[in-house]
Amino acid sequence: MSVVVCDSQAYDSLIGEMDRLEHAITIHQELARSSAFAGGGDSVDITAEILERTEQTALGQHLRNQLQRCEDALRQLERDGKRKCQKCNKEIEPERLRAIPYTTLCSGCSAELSRRQSSISLSLRASTRRTR
Ligand SMILES: [Zn+2]
């Protein structure tokens, strides 16, 4: 008996995305290793290096997070044969899954979330400007 996958296209794009992410993580790890030996220089260089290292770590974290989301999405797809929105529990639109295979939200909830996030960052920016 084989696993029935209703949306094979969503499945394929998830597998493709995971391949891409695993590849990116490998490259990222190699880069982090090779730059680990590039010590020395004056304090400006060191500051730049620390900044770069911090960015690299954040990127690595981001890539691993995305991979984790892909794995979760894949498990859900294998279990339920479809992908459901984490928020409203409706099925996520196939065209949205093709664009962002690892998404956990439908387009409606995602639009609402980004609206809320942009208003939060706007009010944050406004409040930092006021305290100066
Ligand atoms: Zn939703």
C-alpha cells in the first residue's frame, strides 16, 4: 500500500524547497568554517568580522527554521493529504503553496499578519523617534 498524496504538486515543491535549503545550509556551514580562521587585523576589522559572524549565524538560524517548517509541512501533508492554515484551519490555497511551500498560513491570514506586523514596526519606529 502506498501513501496517498492528494496534492502531489505541493509535495514536490516541498521536497524541492528542502533540497534547496539543505544545500544552502551546507554552503553556509562551509563559509562559516572557512571564515573562522580569518582572525587578526585591527579593531575595525574585528568589529566588521563580528558583525558578519552575527549575520551569518542569523542566516543559518533562519535557514534551519525554514527547513524545520518544511519538515512539519511535509509531515502534515503525508498525514492529512493537504495543508491546513495554522490559524483558521482552512485548506491553504494550492497556488500559495507553489509560491511558498513551507507556509503555515493561508493567504488571508498571512495578509492579516503582515498588515499587523507592519503597523507594529511603524508604531515602534514612531516611538523611538519620539524618545530621541
Ligand atoms: Zn487562514
